[in-house]
Amino acid sequence: MINHLESYSYTGPVMEFNNCIANNWSGETQAVSESKARNNLIYQFKKQNNRVPGTKITLPGKLMTGR
């Protein structure tokens, strides 16, 4: 089975341990599923903002798909 990558983008708030730490962050990625895309975007945010891997980051908004 061949997995095709879909483009995903996110623009919205970022939560760290239930506290809003960014009101309007945006990122883009490609992944095989929305779940993988969300994990990729969280990883990007952590790298860009010097957060340790164990930090609980959530993206409460919806991901947009690009075709």
C-alpha cells in the first residue's frame, strides 16, 4: 500500500499545559494523516521556541488541508 502525503497547515493558538502561549502561530507540514500532521506541527513549534521534548503542547484549532 502506498501512502500519499497530504499538505496540512495550522494558524491559531498554541497551548502549553493549558495556558495560551501564542495567539496566532502558523506552520505547515506534509503527512499521511491529520494525527501525524498535528504531531509534526507540535514538533516544529517546540524546535522553533526552544521547548524540551516532554513539554505538553497542544494545538486546539483545526488543521487545514491543501490539495
